[in-house]
Amino acid sequence: MTVLVFGATGGIGGALARRLVGSGRPVHLAARDATALGALAAELGVPFSVSDVLDDTALARTVAAAAPDGRLSGLAFCVGSIVLKPLGRVTSADHLDAYRLNVLAAARAVALAAEALKAGQGAVVLFSSVAARAGFPNHSVIGPVKAAVEGLTVALAAELAPAVRVNCIAPSLTRTAMAAPLTGNAAMAKAIAAQHPIPRLGEPEDAAALAAFLLGAESGWITGQVIGVDGGRASIRSKG
């Protein structure tokens, strides 16, 4: 059975797709960027759907394409945003847009795939952030939104048990294209890395490794969990 990976052209989504294919698991890739998605799918030799997660019709079409027999073994929603602004510059649209993309789209993707996931005794992986629980300046948009993803995780885990497991990964700053405004500045990246007890930034493979585990049979008794891949930043004070 297939794992459906939304946001496959992102750093973590792409790393997860490569890891799953490398372990012999069938995948179906989905993203908005047709060119990048087609290139990745050709590289891995897997099917794909160009899909906007804010469009229910596109979501339903993607689920149907990924599960022609009505079954899915997993769904990874590797879609998100990083909205960093001082509170005085934040608009209502910033809040609403971030909620639609990070929370509502994830909920709709799982809802539309729920029957296929139940039929396949599948697993879901969502993505939060270290900022959902640790307070940082300029995070008044993305912090609450990612906290909502964590609330969604436990709600879905309760509703879909025992057929479907639902877990969430909460990374700290990871070297992806989306985070490039922060990681692209060497001095800034070094300073942020030093704030972690394990003093480096995350790599896409760090989160992808946990996601692959949570989507597999080895994690069959794990559900409703939010697990940090954050170098200890959420729970440990660095020595510096």
C-alpha cells in the first residue's frame, strides 16, 4: 500500500519521499510546484499529483489517485509556513492564512483520506514546531498555529483509533528552502545553532527519519504523540 506525501517538494517532504522509496515503500507525491514535483517523481520513479492543499477538490482527486484500491498505508502532511513578524506588523490575514495552510488543510487532507487510511490500517504524520511550546519573539502567528496542529493531532488520534494512528513531529529550525531567510545568513545560523543543547541546525533527514518510523509498522503502538526533533531546544537549557 501507498504512503501519500503532501508537500513532497519541500526539504522534509523530499527527504521523507527518498527515505521511503529507498526502503521499498510505495509512495505517491503531491505538491503545488508541477516542475519540481515532476522532477522528483521522475528521479524516484513514483506517481504524483499536482495539488493545492487549500482546494478540497484537488485534495480529493489526489487521495483517489494515491489509493486506487481504496487503501492507504500512510499520509504525511509536510506542508507549512514560517511567518515571523513583530506583533505590531501582524495582520488578521497573516493569522487566517497561516491557520488555513497549517491546520485547516491538514484536517481536510486527513478527513478526505480517512476511509482509505482506515481500510489500510494506516498512519498519519503532521508537523508542528518547537515554537508551539517554547516562546520566541516574532512568533505570534506561527506559534499559535503550530499549537493548533498539536491539538489537531490528539483529536484525530482519538477519533480515528484504533484503525489509524496519528502523530506529530515538532522540529526546531531546519535547513530547508522555507527557512532560508534565517539559515542563509551564516552569522544568524551560527547564533541560532548555539541555542540548542546539540549545537547545530536541523537537517531535513532528521525529521524525515522519525516520520518514516512513525509511518511504519515498528511504531504500531504509538499514537497521539508530539515528538520534538529539535536538538533538545524545547526542553533543555543550553550550556551557553
